[in-house]
Amino acid sequence: MIGGIEAGGTKFICGVGTGPDDLETFEFPTTSPEETIERTLDFFRPHSVNRIGIGSFGPVDLNPASATHGFITMTPKLAWRNFDLAGALRRGTGAEVVIDTDVNAAAEGEFRWGAAQGLNTFIYLTIGTGIGGGGMVNGGLMHGLLHPEMGHIRIPHDWGVDPYKGGCPSHGDCLEGLASGPAMEARWGMKAQELPPDHPAWALQANYLALGLANWIFTLSPQKIILGGGVMKQERLFSEIRKRVDELINGYLQAPEIVPPGLGARAGILGSLALAIP
Ligand code: ADP
Ligand code: ZN
């Protein structure tokens, strides 16, 4: 049995199993690091797992040569800043711990069991409380100096069409600042799930996401783009995004398929588990 932890800023999902057919999960809200780790260890205690994969919120230090590898770094959640997440779980369970970003974990899950099987270059994005992106290039999960923070790219913002100034505490109107779930709520005064289907919010949202996608299509040439997260539960966004991406590319090349996660809402936890499969 292998362990997985989808370590989110609002909730933790812990799982044990070997894959989609036997995964058992338990979830609880993210509170203080001490309490959250204690509940995580309580879950794993009766299971004997010797490897645990973590798909973590971040930014997180993923440099294997760093003294703070596996630490959460710059989060606005102050109690978690500089917290040694991987170390706390390694010490608490005795297991070998593999850590990556939440979106790279989901990408790994999609690669192993979902919509990215057989591919070597693809993107996984979540459009939820924030916007995050990861994936694989030439068969390896994307890392770099730190790791991609794809939600924070700059896209054109037509202030005449959209006077909302953007909600990112660091950048204002970056993509996440304009198109996360909370940005939609702040702009329209209503939660995204309450906006009616014919509301102009959706065309604006599709346009912002398509602008981001076009940039990644031109820079990375992904074979597929997988879009998950709460906001993408609005299924008709997919067709609006595909149409807008085609318009932006304007025949210059063929757009990749843009699809929901093959593993649905379990992409994150299954991917965390997949990280730890040797
Ligand atoms: P997180 O990003 O914290 O892991 P989610 O992916 O569920 O969580 O994203 C939460 C965001 O998604 C919220 O801003 C919420 O308004 C939005 N959301 C949740 N369900 C829907 C829905 N059915 N339609 C549109 N937006 C939704
Ligand atoms: Zn930003």
C-alpha cells in the first residue's frame, strides 16, 4: 500500500491504496500545521505505508539540493510559512516521502490513469480558489528554479470592458487575479456557481482563460490541456474556451485538445499517490 496526501490550502485529503480501484480517502479542513499534521498521522497510523506522495499547495521548495527541500515557502497563510511539510510527515510516519506541487501531482495522476496516458508534453491547470498549472515536458514533471506558477502570468486586461482591478495580492490583475473563483465573485458580487448560464461573466472568463492557454500553447506545444478545479464544473466553459483559443491562434497551428480531468475530482489525491509509486 502507498499513501497519498492532497495538501490544499483549505482542505487535506489523505489516501491509501494502489490506484483508482482500491483508493480509500479521508478529508478534513486545513487548520494549524500542528493540528493538520496530527490528523494526517492519525489517518496513516493503522495503515502500514512505507511511501507517501504529497501534492502540496505552495509555493513549496522542490530543489533536492536545498536545506529547506519540502518546506512550504511564501504562503499568505502565515502559520504555514517555512513549515517543513515533507519532514513532518517523514518523521511522523517513518515513510519515504515524495513531494511536488498539487498540480504536478494531478498531472502525474492523469498521466498514469487519466486523460494524459501515453503523452509526454501536457499541461494540467486548476481554476479554483487560485489558478495553478503544472504538467510534463518531454516526459518529466515541470520543475525549474522553483516550479511553474502559471496562474500569475500577465494577460491583456481591457479596463473598458472589465473595470475590476484584479484580486492577486502580489500582482493585482495577473491571470489568477482576474479569473480565479474569488476574482469572479469579487467582480460580480456573486459566487461563480450562482452566476446564471447567460451571464456575461462566462464569456469574459472564457476569454481570460483562453488568453492564458494560447500563451502556453505557443511556448510549450502541449499535446493536451487538462482543466480542473471548481470553476471548470461549468461544463459549457469548455466549448467557449476552445472556440476562443481557436480564434486567438487564428489558424497559425492546430490547438491541442482541451479536456476535463479523466480522474475527475480524484485527480489530485490519485496523483499524490502516483508520485510515490516507485
Ligand atoms: P480549491 O481551489 O480551494 O482547491 P475548488 O477547486 O473547489 O477549491 O475551487 C473553489 C472555487 O470554485 C470557488 O471560488 C467557487 O466559487 C468555485 N466553484 C465551485 N463550484 C463551482 C461551480 N459549480 N461553478 C462555478 N464555480 C464553482
Ligand atoms: Zn498574481
